[in-house]
Amino acid sequence: MTASEFAPPAQEDKIGGPSTTELDGTSVEYVYSTGNHYRMEFGADTLTFRLLAGSAPPHTVTLPYRARLVRSGLYLVTWTVKPGVHVTLLLDLAERLIHVSAMMPPNQWEFFDIGRVLSVEGRTGEEAR
């Protein structure tokens, strides 16, 4: 027998509850306590995040995402980079904080951090100032 014979059957995604596109047109620049400095630019269905400085060479990735308005100025944002790499952010524009929880390849190391929001521009940024 192989390990895959003991694996549970694949399940379909279960997406429920409200989603929002309020972040569309918003850019957020932030830096985590561990040093990585990012800029995220939200579209209606995709976000582009740019590593500006930190633990790897600067790079840019654009991906589909989901967002939920938790309360005024507080958003839950999530995306999958590729199978096995899932990122979830709590973006608190009112307090100018960002929280992250992720599992990262290649060895599935945990990324759990908090950061300072340096700037917010665009549609949602107007209410965060």
C-alpha cells in the first residue's frame, strides 16, 4: 500500500458568507516586523503584490484573491499562490496594521507576523486617513 491510498478523498471548496470588492483601486504599502516591505495593489478580482525589500530579491506577483469586510476599515483577504501555498491577511486600515498567516514552500514553513501600514492610496484609502 502507498501513502496516497490512505489519503482522504479530495473535497470541493466551501466558499460562503459575504465578499467585497471595496478594495478595488486601493494600494497599501506595509512592512512586517520581520523586515519584508511590500506594496499591494487591489483590482476587482486580482491583487498585485510587490516585494520591495527584504529576504528575497524584489519581485512582483499578480493573483486572484477574496476579501471580506469584517467591519469598517477591517478586511480579511486571502489567496492561493499555488497548491500548498495559502496566505491570509487581516488588513486593519483604521489601526494601520496588517496581520498575516501563511504556510510557505518548499518545506511548509509558517509565516505568522504583524506589520505597520505605511501608506494607503485609492478609493478605500480615503476613509483610512
